[in-house]
Amino acid sequence: MPVVLTLDVMLARRKMKGKDLAERIGISETQLSLLRSGKVKGMRFVTLAKICAVLECTPGDIMEYQYDANDLEAVDAE
């Protein structure tokens, strides 16, 4: 998947544990772990907003896009 979460980097910069972030945004540690590992297909905007509010960052600070030509081919096929 071309969108990669770099949430671990921001957590380290803020010197915050994943457990604390999960508690503050109201999701389980398991869900946060799945987000951090990239094993989810999507995230609600409200969850993204809460993460950004707690970490005092923007979505671009915790996500990056990595170009993959295969993704473009999948879009063209639709």
C-alpha cells in the first residue's frame, strides 16, 4: 500500500508511548498497534484528527505516500 503511517516517528519525537496515545484518543492498544504496523485498510477522519490533536501535528507528519506504479494500473483498470 502506498500510504505509510510514520506514527512511531512522531510518538518518539513527542516522547509518548503508544499506550498513552491510545488511551487519550479512545481506541484500544490493539487497534493502535494495527495502525502503527500498517495492517489496516483505512482510518476514520475523526481518529486521524484526534491523533493529530494529541500529538500536535498534521496528517502529513504521520503519513507519507510512496509511489507504486501497480496502484496506478489498478485505478486504470476500474
